[in-house]
Amino acid sequence: SAGRLVSGEQGGSQVVGALGERVKLAVKATFLPAGFPASVPEEYARYQVLNIIQDLSSNFRGILSTQAILQGMGVGNAGVTALAATTQMVTRDGCSMI
């Protein structure tokens, strides 16, 4: 029975290895150009790293901006009314159009 358990564990690691390989291939097919790396210039990887950093920075900036706007409108402050928050939002949007 112990021999069967060991062979079962080996079979399980083969299944996990095959699944990992399928996931790796799926990720490559989804995110990399066809024929990568031969189909792209040498600097493609560096460009992608910098592009990802820029995208993450832009998303982080958006999150912080939204948080600051919501705090400025009084979200989380029990003393602020919905009318005051709406007025602030309309004023902000109106000023941004000028």
C-alpha cells in the first residue's frame, strides 16, 4: 500500500507539472506576440517592463485622485449631506470644463 501511495504522489506531481506547462503556454499565447522572441526586436522586453510600470503608476494615481475627491466631498463624514456632496461634484465638473 505504501508503494501505491508513492506512485500516486509521483503521478500527482506529473499532473501538476503538465497543468503548470499548459498554464504557461496559455499565458504566453495570451500576452506575447506570435513567434516571440524571434518575432520582436531586442528591446521589446525592456519596453514592456517600462510600459507596465507606467500603467501601474497611472492606475495608482487615479486611485489616489479618486480617494482625495471623495474625501473632499465628505464621504465618510457623517456631518456632510448628500446635497453638499452633489454641489461640490457639480462645481468641480463645471470648473473643469472652463
